[in-house]
Amino acid sequence: MSSKLFIIFSLLIILINNSLLEAQVEPREGASLDKIAAIVGDEIIMQSDVDGQLYFMAQYDKSVNVNDESLKKKILESMIDQLLLVNKAKLDSIVVSEEEVNQRMELHLQTEISRFGSERRVEQVYGMSIARIKNDIKEKIQQNLLVQTLVAKQFSDIKVSQKEVEEFYNANVDSIPMLPPSAEMYHIVKKVKASNDLKKETYEFAKLVRDSILKGGSFSDYAKRYSSDPGTANIGGDLGWFEKGKLFPEFEKAAFALSTNELSMPVETPFGFHIIQTIEKKADAIKTRHILFKVGSSNSDVDYAINSLKEIKKRVLNGEDFETLAKEVSEDKDTRGFGGFIGKVPLSEITGEVRKMVDSIGVGGISDPLPYKTEQTEPSYHIVFVKKMIQEHKANLKDDSKEIEIMATEFKKRKLYSKWLESLRKELYWEIKN
């Protein structure tokens, strides 16, 4: 892959994975009327969509030429691939929840607010109100989540053999980059799990709210007052229409079982307890609203997680192996199988309190329990083990086998991903319009 193509590929991947959404671009003076660029399944890609992506890329890379026809073609091909993946996700009954979409939408907006300084400035940049921005980006975020879930399902279990690692290294030894000064770090994670008592309290409170609504209270008012769903609370909990298979199974089963305007008892999903009201329903779709009651964590739940980590730290200090314990007791699924291996983290990327921690415990040291931020719903804590400090050097199989294994795995995934896309292009309908 040429360096230019790699830059283009990287930018497009960033757009998809981080839900970066194309900026609102005013039509250029003298621009022709919009036209259909491609059809993918029952979705249409307009030429303005392609131009919007190109202008958005130009904001991040000033070397991008917005009149580059070959680049427009690559962007269109990427957008076709994205919609093919969306269609495949739907065919495979991949589901993302309304709550997850709303959480990502809020995260995106908060990122934009931090980037531009205020909500008002974001509205100026996008040329529309925050409410309108939410409405416009919601479908895009849902599509991105569908694709991410589908790709993870397809490729998350891909592994490489020792032979494949060696073959990759030998074939790419000249292009493998220098590794910067870094700290090899491991961790053990414990999630703060709500106790049964706290769950019961949340359930009972949800029942009280339900009773108040049944006695004549306004569902919308109670949603605005109590719902923990940031995407729907201000609009009275309205979720709109959803096809079957698009909501959590527990939520969907309860919603379809309700008569029109009937209220459910509190229904538990991974996000908490919901009071559901079915507004309208068809055989294969339903319109609902809900009030979400998240199950928080008490001080005792936090203390339990912290004390568990303190006991694990004692076991290591008494001679047990940190990596073995991580495989047995860590609750971080992404690192547990690798003995809690976080990575060889470049020292330039370790800043603030984390850098102070690394400097204070030194090589072979284990931190006290620290808050650990994840994308999961539960707050977490972890202890960190600094195994060694590494000077800048050329990656080699002896000292950097894990890093090279990761590179080889990603290389293998990219090859399989390309073949998979080729098969989807033969399997599913798409057409470029002239």
C-alpha cells in the first residue's frame, strides 16, 4: 500500500471507528444539482455525501485536494463498503441498543463541545441547533455501531501462529518501525458491581414512579425528572419506532407484550431498570417510550472492589506471579488472556498522575488501586504492575514478540477483511450511478 493510500485508508477508518461525522458544508457557488452517486441495498449515497466527506477530510489534512477525482472515487468506494457492512449486520440480526446509541451520541457531542469550546460554537460550526445535530447524527452513529459489532464478531477471534509471526517479521523487517522508550505495563481490573440490595432499592423506586404515573402522573414529566437516559429524558422518554431485533431482548419482549399505552413493571437490561410504555405497535415494529433507572454503586461496593485489589497486591508481594493472577481474576476481558498486558506504553504518552505513579513505584512496582475508565457501564478500579523500562530500539522477535504478534495479527485481519469485503460485494446488491 502506498503512503498516500495508507493515509486515505487511515483517515477513513478514523471516521468510522470514532464516529467522526462529516461537517455541514454549504454548496459551492456554481455547483451542479445534487445527484445519486451510488445505491447500496435500499440505501442511497448522494454526491453531496461524498463531497461532504472530502471537505471534512480537508479540514484535518490541508494537503487534501477537494477537486481530486481519484480521491472522490476512493471515498465513494469506502462509503459503499460501509453500507454493505450495515446491510450485512442487519441480515445477521446484529442489534445495538437505543441506550448505546444515545450514549455514543452524547459522548460525540461532549467531544465536539470540548473541541470548539461551547455548545453555541458547536451550533455555529454545524449550522444548526444541538437538537437538530442529535437528530442528524443518530442514524450515522447507529450504523457505525452496527458495523463495529459485526466486524468484531467476524474478526475478534483471529489469531496467528508462531510460524505466521516469524513469516510476517521476516517479510517486513525493514519496514517495522523503531520502538520508542517505553514502560512495559500490566494490570488487574475489578469492576464495581452493585449489590443486590442496591438493585432492589432501584427496582422498588422504579415501581413507586410507575405507581405515581398510574395514579395520574405525567409519564413525560417523570421521564424528564428521573430518567438516566440522556438522549430521551428531555423529550419525555420517547424512543420512536424500532423494528424487531433492534432493542435489548428483555426490553423488546416486555414492550411487545404490552397493550397500547399500558405500563410495564420495571424491566432489567444491562443498563438498569426501565418502565416501558408502548405507544403503537405493528407485527414487526414498535413505538415506545421509557424511563431508565440506572443502578448506581454504594460506597461499600467501591470499597469491596478496592479491598479485593489490595488483597491481590498482597498476594503478589508475597511471591505469586502477577500475570498468572491477572489471567485468573482480572475482569478486563481485553487484557486478561494476555496476563493483564496493557502494552509497552511510550513514556511520551504517559502523563499527569499516571506518570507520577509509574515514576514512584519504579520497575517491579505495583500501584495501589486506581480508578480505571472504560466504555463499560460499570465503574472500575485496577492495580498496575510496571515490569520493565525499555530504551528506544528496533523491534525484534526476541524482545518484542508480543508487539510483533499484534502487528502480525492486525496484518492478517486486514487481509481477511479485504477478502470478506470482496465476497460481500458479490453477495449483496450495490451499484454506482454515472
